[in-house]
Amino acid sequence: MDGSESGESVAAAVLSGAPIDLQARTVRIYRPAKTATQSGDWHGHHWRMDWDILHKGHRWENPMMGWQSSADMMQGTHLNFKSKEDAILFAQKQGYEYFVQEPNIRKFVPKAYANNFMHSPKKLKVVRTK
């Protein structure tokens, strides 16, 4: 068996021997938004997949430092893909439940500074200073 046989495929998570709580994880597939300090869109070409937080929480407070600790090893993990289809195919092959969050399309209206000084045939506005 090398995986090229025809028939129904078995999810990779079932064959891996992973615990049941890790097999039935829900993943979110999305295109990350750019940060507020970026003006370009160079990093917006990939899709990201991350895991939802476990229902039970599996969190506790570390008594020595007071930090939050977690038993969820997939909590801060994410995977990057070149396309949405690649991410969906990976999630299906692993047996994960997934949902796709479509990105908001940005409307860009080109503007020019010179448009502030263009003549428009309307009544002039009088501004009284004193």
C-alpha cells in the first residue's frame, strides 16, 4: 500500500495514532490582514491555517510566575499555504473540520492632491474670521 490505490481514502490523523481530541480539531483557513503600519500588500499572497482553541480550555495559572499555561500544543501554531485550495486539501487529508474565512476586498480610490484646487462652478463659500 503506497497510497496510490483507488478507493476511499482514510484520514491521516486516524493512521497517525494521535489522541482523539487532536483528530477532531476544527481549523480556520483565512488570508491574514496586513498590519496598520504597512502600506503595501506584499505579505497578502498566502493563506494561513490555524487551530481553534480546545473546548475544555486546558489552561491553568502557573503558581510561581503567574503566567497562563496551556496543555494545547496546537494553540499558537499556524501553517502557511500558497492557495486556499492547498489549505483545504491539507485539512481534508488530515481529517480536520474546517471553515474558510474569505478576505474583505479593499476598495482603492485613486486620489490626487491637485483635485483639492480644481475649479468647480458653484457658489463660493465665505468664511468670516472676525
